Amino acid sequence: MKIRAFGAALMLLAALSLSTIVQAATLPSTTFQIIGNVTTPTTFDIRKLQTFAPVNQNVTYFTGGGVVSQTFTGSLLWDLLQYVGIKLDSTIKNDILHQIVIVTGSDGYVSVFGGGEIAPNFGGDQIIVAYGVNGQTLGSDGFARIVAPGDKQGGRFVSNIVKIEVRNIP
């Protein structure tokens, strides 16, 4: 009987914990961290993000409902990565090509970018950490959202950013 009660208590605790996690995932984010293979891990909020040079990018992408065109305002991901300092090994030729950037949203959605894809001397893609869309805040999409203008489906757009991690791939 005690084992059954203990099992039921564990199931109830698990259900409550899952409910809290799902609820937290739907709340807009207010900060994110850049961590990993960086010199200075840093937490960003809207004020810190807005200290970087603003970039406006018109983006058109396809969704299940058709074509969407929006103007995003934000900071370049590359500028943020330069601020925290990606650790590179000067003895390895083009070491930036061995780095990946993993962006995670509060709902667990994850996108990955190659270091060479966003480095200006290689791909130079203008990946944006957006804090505005069409002149408004992002609202329920949190204060920051990754926008990859070249993505035709918008599949690597991550809303409610909570973490950006730089990793060295072998």
C-alpha cells in the first residue's frame, strides 16, 4: 500500500513539474546567455542587446499559410559573438570553420549555425538576433528571436531565445 501511495505521489509530482515546464516554456523570455567556447560568457537582456548597432532586414519566407514578409530589427549574431569572444586556436587554419552556434528557445526548439556561415570573411550571412518586427516588439515571441534571412521556410528562426552556445566540433 505504501509503495502504491509513493508511486502515485511521484506521478503527481512529475505531472506538476511537467506542467510548470510547459507553462514556463510559453512565457516570453526576458534574457538569454551566450556560453560555451567563448572568452566571456554573458547574459543579454533587451537593454544590452540594443547597445549594439541596429540592423533592419526585410525577410520573406514561406509558412503553412503562405508567403510572409516582415521587417526585423535587431543586432547581428556575429557582433554578439565578437563581444563575448569566440575562443579560436591560432594554430588551426580557419578554426572558425570548426565552430557551431546552437540557439535554443524556451520551448526547447533548437537551431544550429556554422561559424563559417556567419563569419564575414567566409559566408557572411546576416543572421539577426531580432528584438523588433514591423516596428513593434516581438510580444509573445520573447524579447529576442533568431532570424536567418536566407531561410526560405523560416525553419531556423528561434523565438524566445534562452541560450546561445558556441561549441568546437572535432
